[in-house]
Amino acid sequence: MNGPWYEEGPSALWAPYCQMKTAPAPLPVVATRGCRITLADGRELIDGVASWWSACHGYNHPHILDRVQAQLSVMPHVMFGGLVHEPASVLARRLLAIAPGAMSRVFFSDSGSTAVEVALKIALQYHKNLGRSGRDRFVCFSDGYHGDTLGAMSVSDPEASMHRAFRDVVTKHLVVDLPRDSQAVRSLDAFLGANAGRIAGMIIEPLVQGAGGMRFHSAETLAAVRELASRHGILFIADEIATGFWRTGSRFACDQAAVVPDLLCLGKALTGGVIGMGATLATDAVFQAFLSDDPELALMHGPTFMANPLACAAANASLDLFETEPRAGQVSAIEATLREGLAECRRLPGVVDVRVKGAIGVVQLEPGIDVRAMRPRFIERGVWARPFKDIIYLTPSFVISQDELDRLTRAAREVVAGT
Ligand SMILES: *Cc1c(COP(=O)(O)O)cnc(C)c1O
């Protein structure tokens, strides 16, 4: 108890996504505000990541803090089995009102990964409840990522993902490439036709595959795979945990392809990045398959902290902000600035691609370049960025100022150029 907490020697913590033996110590952070992260030594970083693109309204937005504080003094939590409360009831209705198509039910859980687990369970049991046995596999896509829990890992790319170590342990699903032309769509159609009897669902990150390397695909590809899923009686699961809430330039990425999923997973920006929460939305057709006099047909799932009132309050406040503040316009302005600010990187050695969609900017480098080594060079420039795999990416908060965003893109140019 002599020095400050962060000087107390080897930490008691096990940090995420890193080799604890060699990883540099994490930076002690003491406060956040707007698009800034304040470190213990007083340095302030401009946040280029928005806390894994969840803090879409910036940190400490007064409206969210106010609504969460009000909820805190009334009812921080109560179990959801046999009880219901206003923040959850209101939030569910509001999510259904903005979701693509006509979804009809919302199942709340704790995180993005659990929202995916719930979707997978629902899809498996849906077919079982309808008396279709043998539909116990999922179609998923190379470079896909759906979370870190076992079920979510099993539908992530088994070879290219960070979960490679588990590829022989998890259930093996049908991993296919995203069909990027009509020839590929026809082959996938044939593949699904031959295997439909054992496929429960197809899961996809619409338009942008995030943790798999910020890979983009077209609205045509998204619409085509949705159509194939319908044709073969396969439930279509849109994992919009990263893409939802305007990150790709529309409220949901599915909206750009007029795609309506059977199941929709939400997380990350759902609460404005303030508290962990996941939601799995289902269509009425899916929900109906669970209604029966037979208790065996019920969905047996119920996290202890399901529909946590503080998380619901944060999510409701976040939805208020999407209604009252000009987020759509901010995202298109960010898109324009990212395009302009990153374009120059194309000419730099080692760069293989520069791409921008909505408030996502990506500079992809040649394989073999150590992008992690670039992390400290961003910090030297007062910027928080976390290059991984073969990419540098910027996913700022939507409230970022022009000046702050310019500093992010300038840092990216300088770091890539090695200056
Ligand atoms: C982050 C993410 C998840 C997992 O969400 P957690 O809240 O980290 O469990 C799942 N799918 C996608 C597409 C994600 O980006």
C-alpha cells in the first residue's frame, strides 16, 4: 500500500489475448472522457478503437451516466426468472422496432459471445422441435469470428482464427468461403443442397468480418447467402455484434442488403459500450417452434444476470442518443475523413490494401510485417490503436472531432511509413 496500485509488482491479473511471458505490461488507465483515455502518468490518448468499437457515443456520455445512475438507486439487479421489469420490457420493444424486418422476440444475455451461444442453441432446437432430426451442424465462413466461448469458437474460422489451438476440440462445422461471384454462389448452392439435411443454421458477420481481420464483402454477397439459406431451410443468423448500431454506415449491416435474418445477435455498442450485454432476436416463425404443451420444447437458458436493469438502462439511453443526436451524419463524415486520411497509405511500402466502410478504416499490410510492434509507436503519437494480424484499423467513437480524427489518420500514415 506504499506506492500507487500499478507499481505493486507482478499483477494478479491474467490479461486478454496475450502471451503473458512476453507481452508488454498493459498501460494503467485512470479515466475516460469523450474520445480520450487518461493514463496514470497523466498522458492522454486519442482513442482509435472505442473500446473494441463499443463506445459509439464516446466515453461518459452524460445522458447514459444519468440513466444508469437513476437505475442504480432504484434496482441495480433482480433475477429475470419469473420476474420482469420496465427497462427490459421497453428495451426489447425498442430493439424490435429498429431491427431489420419483423423480428418478434428478444432474449437477453451477458455478452456478445453468449448472444451467439443462445442463437446457436435456438437454431439447433428449432429443427429438433419441428421433428427434423440430424440438423446439428452450422455453415460458417472463413475468416469469421463469433466470440470466445466454446460454441462461438466452433463457428469461427478454425484455421485462421486465434482459436486455432482448439480446432480439434470444438464441434466441427462446415466452413466455407464467402461466395464473391455468381459461380461461387452456384457452388455453395450445390454444397448446401447436398448437406441441407444436417445443417441447422448459417452464421455470418454481415458486410464486415471483424476480429478475423476486418475483411469486407458486398451487399450482393450477403443477400446471396441469405437467399441460399432460405432456399435450403437453413436458419440465417446475423451476428451484428460488431456491425450493429451504425458502425458500417447503416443502422444494421443487414439493412444495406435488405436482408432479414431469422436470428440476430447484438452486443458491443448495444449499451453504448458502458456495460456488458448481449441480445438475441428471433422471428416469430422461430419463436413459434418453441411453443407447445410439451415442456421439453422450451428454451432452457437463463443467465443469472439476464436483462440486468443497469445494462438495459444504458442500452435504452444509447438508443435515445441515436434518436436525438446526429449519429448517421457523423458516421458518414467519419467515413469521408477516413477515406481521405488513409488513402495516402496505399502508396507506402508494405501496404496491400486500404479500405473504409462506415466508421471503420483499415490499412492491410503484407503478411510477415510485425504490426503488433507498431502499437507503442501509436502511443508515442498520443493515439490508442491496436494493430493485429496483418492490419491497422481505426474504429473511433462516432462523436470524435475532426481534429481528433485527423490526428488518428496522421498517426496511422506516420506509423505505416515508419517516420
Ligand atoms: C466481439 C464479437 C463477439 C463477442 O462478443 P463478446 O462481448 O466479446 O463476447 C462476437 N461476434 C462478433 C462479430 C464480435 O465482434
